[in-house]
Amino acid sequence: MPNADIALIGLAVMGQNLVLNMANNGYQVAVYNRTAAKTDDFINGPAADKSIEAAYEIEDLIGRLKSPRRVMIMVKAGPAVDAVIDQVKPYLGQGDIIIDGGNSLYGDTERRTKALAEEGIHFLGVGISGGEEGALRGPSIMPGGDRGAYSHVEPIYTDISAKVAESDGSLSPCVTYLGTGSAGHYVKMVHNGIEYGDMQLIAEAYDLLHRGLGLSAQELHEVFSTWNEGVLQSFLIEITAEIFATTDPETGQPMVDVILDKAKQKGTGKWTSQDALNLGGAIPTINAAVVGRIISSFKDERVAAAQQLSGPDSSYTGDKPAFIDAVHDALYASKICSYAQGMVLLRLADEEYGYGLDYGEVARIWRGGCIIRALFLNDITSAYRNNPALTNLLLDPFFKEAIATRQTAWRHVVKTGIDLGIPVPAMAASLAYFDSYRTARLPANLIQAQRDFFGAHTFERVDQEGVFHHEWQDLGNK
């Protein structure tokens, strides 16, 4: 008799750890991998003596499932997901559920949802963050799709998710139903975009302290460890401190110093930038982070250019302890702007795609398990609980005060980076975003005049309603 609660296809490390997590929480899991040897290694290794069943044919896998049959796919985003869907679909029926737990592009999730619905099969797009360790110990889980279908997997995801302690001592699971269609994968995409921004901002702080102040890896470890005890407390700050304390066993040098400065990407940050442009959303910090990774990839060109292009002395000669404190404040203020941009993008996507997002709940489930988990996500959660209609985090009283008390330091750090020739594109983008957002009249009036001059694109006036065109002087007749 079928007795498996859920099936999982794709036994790379994330898939294996999710299966182990489910089994550790009392669920019977059936597994399948395209390569039978990997299935054998898993079943005879980490999965030995656990409530995990191996299948070597898709038909056998589906036959092991209770109804409604729940099949989770953990394979590389793109055509591989479609290929697996095509494999399992013939063995599923009305009301069965396919779940994509990878980092799929939200548009693909929308397409798959509609196509499978025509055959009576439910499709859930579920974002999962936390890396390999999170998958095993408790990730942040971002599900979207049909609400009724989600109810059939909700107990599983609630049990395996990360848990965060609330003020009353209760434990809050880092999972919630987010909305219809591709809501889960869209939220995961924006999560990753914010992650790009966080990582770039931290890297810029490191560059200022390392090249600008000459701090050693051990000194950087101490600085970041201290920072992790205050408002910057987060998973990324914590692991950054650990990185600086790690030594390369081959050379005895700090590990960070022997790693080549070429950052790679899998595409979710780029997708965030692309969709923001499509929706008319301003996310300059995240965009700067994406561009930062791209320009880092031109390593050979940068090395050659460094021999020909000169700049200022990158050594800071001022008060070092004071500058460390200023970088701390600049990082925090820039981080606030980056998250504000991401949350605005979620609002624009919600308006465009009709997800029905609860922004406070989004922030709540990011507090544990995921890569961007951070202390100040509690403050973001509170901001949206206090004002669900909040248009921008910068207008929340807590964050207004947080920026106001750090603004001088923030500007000093960005200016110092420019003076030293140390690039701070994400910090500068955050500051420019803040200054643009707080400016009642931007120079876009001149841009509209230019557009109307050369292309008769029209403009609006400050003193009258309507759309206007001016007969500008024809320079061609001069």
C-alpha cells in the first residue's frame, strides 16, 4: 500500500538534506534521482535506517505516494524542471500536486501553473533559502500557488522550517503561504536580490577597512565579530567574521587573501534587476551589486588597466577607530535602503501580478533559516504590522530615526571612498536613492523638456492639469 507522504526528485546536496529534514520530522519520503548510483549512495549512506524509500523508476516512485500525491522537484532551474514534469505527469491525476523547490524564474512558474491546471494537477512554486545547512536544520520556505493545494503540504513545510523565538517565548515557523501563482518564487527572487545587495555592501565595507585602513584579517575578524553583536547582527556578518579568521592550510595566509576576486552568479540577482526595470521599480543598490559581480569577472582586463590608469592614494590618514565606526553606520544605513528597495519591488509586483502579499509576513519568515536573516528584520516586520499600507521603509518612524542618526557618517564614508579611489557603488547607490526619494523636485523636468524638444514627447505642467507640447526653437534653421 502507498505509504509515502511526499516524493522528492533530485538528490543533490540540497535535495538530500531536505529529505533528511523531512524524515527527521517523522515523514515518510520516497526519493528518485536520474543517476541510480547517487540514489544508492544516499540510501546506503546518510539515509540508512531512516524512513526514506528509494525508487528507480518514476512510475514506482509515484506508486509509493499517498493521495493526493505530492512530488517535489529539486533540480536545476530551466529545461530540467520541464523535463521532470513531463516524466511524472503521466502517472498523476486530478488533485495531485507538483512542487518546484528550486530557484526557478517566476515567469516559468506562471507558465507551468497554468499548463498543469488544465490537466487538473496543482503546481506550487516554493522558494527555499538557507543553503545546505539550512535545508537540513531548518530553512526559510516561501511557497506560492493554489491555497488549497498548499494545505496538503503545509504541515510538512511548517515542521521542517526554521523557527524563531517571539517576544512571548513561542516559536514562529519561517514559512507562510505567500500568494497565488508564482508568488513564492517571486519573493525568493527578491530575497536573492537583497542578498546580492547585502553581500556587495559588506564587501565594500571590507575594502574600505582593508585597503583604506590597512586592517589585517585578524583585525577584520575582531571588527566584524563586534558588529555582529549590535544592529548589524546577521548571518552574513557572522560568516564574514568567520571567513577573516580562517587560514589557508596550504600557504598559511588568510583564506580570504588567496581567493581570486571574481564573483559568480546564478541569475536571481539579474532577474531581480530585470523585473524591476520592467515594473518601473528603483532598486539601485541591488543593480550596483549585480554590476559589481559583472565587472569583477573582467579580472585580466582589470589587472592590465591597473598598470595604465592611475588614481589617488588609497590609504586613509584620519582617525581609524572613528572611521571604523563610520563604516559601521554607513553599512547599516545602506542596508536599510537596500531592503526598502526590495520591499517596494514586492509591492509593485503585487500590484502587477495580483499575488496578495503580506509584507510583514514576508519579513517575518526571513528572520530565520535564510541567507539574509538578520536582527533588523524584526524591525521590518514591526514596521509593516504597525502600518500595512507603508509605501516605503524609509517612512517608518524607526527607520527614519536610524537613518537620521547615521546620515553624517554615511556621507563621510561615501566621500572618503571617492577620495581614496576605493569603489563603493552600492553604498553610493543607497545614498543616492535616499537623497532622490527625499527630494521634492528632481531635475526630471529638464529631461522632459529635452524629450519634448527632440521628439515632441509632451510634458505635464506644475500649474495646470493636462498634457502639453511646446514649439521649441528649430535649431536646424539657424
